[in-house]
Amino acid sequence: MCRLLLYKGKQPIQLAHLLTKPAHSIINQSFDSRLRIDRRRPINGDGFGVGWYEPDTESETANTPCIFTSVTPAWNNNNLIRLAEKIKSPLVFAHVRASTAGTVTETNCHPFQFGRLMWMHNGGVAQFDKIKRKLLAALKEELFLFVQGSTDSEWAFALFLNYLQNPNADSFEYNELKEAMLKTISQLNQWADEANITEPSLLNFAVTDGESVVCARYVSSATLEAPSLYFSSGTKFESYEPGHYRMVKSDRREDMVVVASEPLTFEKADWLTIPTNTLLVITPKLSVLLSPIKDKYYRADPLARSEDAPVVGPEVDATGVEDLNVTFTAKPVPVTMSQNVNCSSPPCRSLYRNPNAPKPKTPAKKRASTFEQGAQSSESNTEALTSDENRSIATPNVGPRSLYPKQKAPPQSHHTRNLFRDINPRNTKRGTPAVQAL
């Protein structure tokens, strides 16, 4: 399973602050990936690629990205280290490859480019050889000739371009990129159904035109988790000691967004998981929008935000125009349930208790001891539901190691485990369900 990283910000960032210097940088992930689904191939050493746009918008070449790829392992390429120290860009794509389809050649290294568009993929199209002929037949002549490599990722990019009205355009609306992404995923699923393919496809796609970014975290299954994907946003990504970075939030305005297969830092409060089967859109003004992919694999989350609700940045009205005169939401919060809902199960009663209901009486001889024992537990349970630092993030449980190995490992289920878990045992008491970060 590959690892990917993207950055979009108001100000250019030196590539070294993303690629080489953080403790868990994308280069470190190439040999020390901790959240891979497939632990049989723990090394992402089948090449790498970095793509970026010029910060000078007046330049004639500013509209098209520059891409540097190599088949050497990212951790052993001195040219990458030298370039990262000198290049700055407001929009960066980076990818380290673990080959699952296609040979190890530069033409198969991500990201891929068409005009001003850039594309990369983490995962794989299940049994791609069974649907490849249909995909090729559906492409326009120009896009059929565009593909240079042999990976399912590049052919999926060609299919994405096929759904754009004009893939050679100088600019794109982010809604146009979003719709093309949804159609690409839907078409791949349709062909898989027609070929009776039951193996799930892992479709973590990312595409940008230099202004907007659209990412998908997706698996064609109603029960499995997609490959891990996180994001962080703030006003500054700073180093407070060598190798250690944090996202600074000086106000509610978001000046940068980072999306990565694995967090670049060990500051757990800085990172939020992107739910499985969800699209993330970064608008030109750095609003971050999350919307579920509602198909037959969609699983409703009772604590999810409304569709297309901004996670950070300004609200967006029905016309797609951002309103800068509204209240900002720095981070997602749990949705509260109406007091009139009749909920009978014990977990629901403990989570959505009516504040106006009379408190149960406690026998006099036990009243003092019960208060002493329960005060701290009640306080910690409340923090578990409202604190950003105590939210659990569901990630695949097929071999990955903890990003925080010093903490005692939590109980694991068949498909998920907690990456950023709360080490306070009171927060795992029965009747206090964990709240997902998004």
C-alpha cells in the first residue's frame, strides 16, 4: 500500500518541512509505515514522486505542475533531499510507491499529470485485468493515447478525465472535479459488479488543478475500512524542536491544509481522520468540505455532520459562493440528540440524558462515597465526548503498529482499532461510546 501527502496553503512552504524534516515525514513512511493494511510489504520502496506548482502566479508555466519522479527508494535519493531544501510551493503532492500493479518504472510513479491537473492514488482496483478492456473502450481517443504507464492508477486517472467536459481547460470549478471523482468511483464499481468481482477495491484518490483539491477515502465494502487518511489545518506548520512539528492555530482562519496517509507528527490533537467512503474538498479559499459517498456501500453515521458541511473555513451557500461573514467551526463536534427522543438502550440514556429530568435519589449512607467515586469519572466521560484530544480515530486493524508505541495497546476489534486513544481507562467505561473525530 502506497503512502501519499498533499499540502495546500496561502503561503508557499519549503518541501523539506513536509518530505524530510518531520519525525514521521513521507520519506520516513517509505520505510517505517505504521498504518498499512498489508503488512506483507512494509516497505514503500518502488519509487516516489513529488509534484508542485510555482508560487509565482504571473509566470507562464504557473498553471502547470512540475513533477519529479524516480524509481529509487525515497529514503536513498540525495537529489530529492537537495531539491526539498530549495523548493517552495503553495500546493504540493508527494507519493511513495509500493507496487501492486505495473512494473517499477518512472512512467508508473505517481503523481500523474494532464494539462494543469495532477493525480495520485493509494490502493488498488480489484482484479483490474477483468475490467481493463471496458475502461479502455470507454475512453476518448485523446485520453486513450495519454496513458504512458501500466498501472490501474493511471487508467483510473484517464477515466476521471473522461468525465470532465474539457480536461484541457485553464480552470475548473471544484464541484466539477468532485462530480468527476464520484462518477469515476461509481463506474469502476459498476464494471466490477458486471464482472462478478467480490474483492473490494481500495480507492484513495487525490486530484488538483492547482487551485482546488478533491480527495477520496473509499473502499467498495460496507464492512471494511479504507486505507488510512488524515488531515490537519491551521495557520502555521512550525517546528518547535528538531524533527518535531505542530499545527499552530492562531485564529479561526485556516491558512493551510495538510492531507496524509499517516500523520506527519505525533501531536494527536492536530490530526483528524477522514471517514471511510467520504470525499474531502479543499476550495481555493481553503475551506475544507466533507461529504459522504452515498452508494450501496454507504453506512450512515449518527454522529456525522450534514452533507457538505464545512469542517474548517467559511461556510458555502447553495450557489457554491463562500460567505466570509459567518461563524467559523474550527473542528467537528458531535451532534446532540433532541430531548424528546425516546431512547431506551443504556448507552443512549447515558449519552443523551435529559438535563431537566430529576436526579435519582441515593441512600444517605452511600451518598458521600458515591459522589467521591463518581465525580472524577463523570468529568472524564464528559471530556471524552467533547475534547478533540480524546476522540478516537478508527483505522484498519490488519497489522499496522501504533503510532504511539509507548502507550498500552487498547482492545482491538476485527476491523478497527484506536490510533489516537485516550489513556484514561475511565473513558472506556461501558455506556460511554467513543466519538469518532469526524
